[in-house]
Amino acid sequence: MLEQFEGIEPIYPAATVVLLRDGRDGVEALLVQRNTAVQHMGGMWVFPGGKVDEVDYSSDRDKYQAAVNAAIRETHEEAGLNITAEQLVYLSHWTTPEGAKKRFSTWFFVAILSDGQEVEVDGSEIARHRWVKPSVALAESADSEHPLRLMPPSFVSLFDIADCQSCAQARQRISGRDAVVYEPRMVSVDGGICFLYAGDAGHHDSSPNIKGPRHRLYMVDDQLEYIRQS
């Protein structure tokens, strides 16, 4: 089922799961690397997830429940992990901005793994996986020679929990607030792109130079910088 944006570009519903566990040095998140041969986001490190399929819809066609079902299914297909709807906490919703080659309407969930399941990637669409502290992943993404390649939604999601000391703290933070809705406005800047999010002074008019609050991400020279200032 496709949503239509202004009757022009198809927007595909999708779901993503930020899987967390308590590691030896704190919270760790599961990242999987898409095969470099895959056309969409090949080589990128992402969270398990994918498009909502027809099989994910129940008779009432509820979009949120379909996203939950897709999140569970995709986590098993891409990482070999079994999770339940009760484990999922609604983190955020992202809509790919106008101008992108392919657009998605994606529900992001957090789930905590505490039962010792082992990750098993399919070896085709997903090439590798790793458990990594969010702060380490963010630091590696800034490595100019061998960067950990992240998309903005993954970067922001990791940033959101990078200071959490445990999965319980991360879950408490996310459960205690409304899910954040991201409808980025994409504008060109010197050397790259600026994504303006709701709450940024320039979001409404797609004007990054307007004075005021900042809620944006820069993708410049293959480096990501997230800024949120009131």
C-alpha cells in the first residue's frame, strides 16, 4: 500500500528497529551493513528494517499496527532475531524529504534484547553486523579515512541515546515522551546538504540562514553534524 505525497512521488511505508542490549561497557546498538551490491543504500550501516508488505496489514488496515508487524518480521529476516510487539517502544517517525530518489514513511522503534539471542544475517542483502556503543558509532562516522557510513535517521537515533548508561535508562527516556516526528526539508549548502527539522527556525521556509532555534543535520563532505539548540 503506497501513500501519495501531493499526488506525485510514492512514499513507501516502512519500519525500523533500534535493537539495544547492555554490554560490558554500557548500552550497545545493533547495526547491520547493507551489501554494497544492493541498489538502495548499498554499503550503509543501518538498523534492521524494511518496507511494510501487504502481509503485515490486518483486516482493519491500521498503518501503525502494520508497521509493528513489519518491524517484527524484518528483524527476523535481516538479523535472525525474534522480538514481540510488547518489546517495541515507538521512538520516532521519519519521512524522506522531497528530492530523494526513493521516499519512505518510516516508524522507528526501540527494542531491548536480554535473552542472549545470536544475530544471524542473511549474507545477501545484509553483509555484516556489529554491536556498538552509540557514542563509538558516532565517533567512527566522523573518521575521515574510514568512516562508518550512516544515514541521518540512524545518526540522530544513535545521538538520542548516546549518553544513556543502560538499556533501562534508554527505555525510560523514550517511553516518557511522545515519539518525535521528522519531516525534513532538504536544502543545499556549501559542500553538501542541510536537513531542517521541525523546531528549526528555517524549517517552514526551507531557509537555513534565518536566525532562531536550531534543529538540523548537516551532511557536508561525507560528514554528519546534528544540531539541536533552543
